[in-house]
Amino acid sequence: MTKKKSNNEFLEMLNDFFPKNATPGELIRAKRTNYQITLEEVEKATGISQSNLSLYENDKKPLGYVQATKIGLAIGLHPMTILFPNGIEADERFKEISRKSVELLNKKIPLKKIAG
């Protein structure tokens, strides 16, 4: 009987396969090629043309949530993993919000020390 991997174990495993500061396109290409999925197969599954898929994989065209969801479903990745391959907190656009939200939530929902 195999033990199911936790989300943290899965993320650690992904870190072994993908470089730090991976781009969405690098992540898509790595996963697709690792599973030996062709651009043609992804096109058939998603309706996204091979030329657009190539542009996404080469980070030459911005990838939106809908496209990330379609591609993610086709290759077995959650769209958030594609859009934020290094974690949402690593994205410069959200670092300050992430920091402030931790402060806010700690004020509103303080973690109590558990007696041991």
C-alpha cells in the first residue's frame, strides 16, 4: 500500500524538478515534455492553437487564468501553480499585500500557544 503524499511533499518534489524563479512557460513545457505530451495533443484537448501554446511556453504571450486553467487541466497542473510557479508570495505584485495580510490576520485571529 502506498502512502499518499501531502501537499508540502508534492511541492518539495516539484522544487526538485523545476528551477527556482521558474516562469509559467518553463513550468508548462517541463510538465508537458516530462509526460511526453505534444503541443498537438494539448491543442486538441484545450482548443488553444499550437502557435499560442508555444508563445505561452516561451513566455512571449501573457497567460491568463482561463488559458492556465485549460492548459493545467490538459497536463495535470492547477492553474495557480502555472500562474504562480514560485508561489504567490514570491510575485512582486503581491509581496506587500501578503506581508500586510499576515499582520492583519495575526491581529484578528491570534494564534494561542498550546500547552504541551
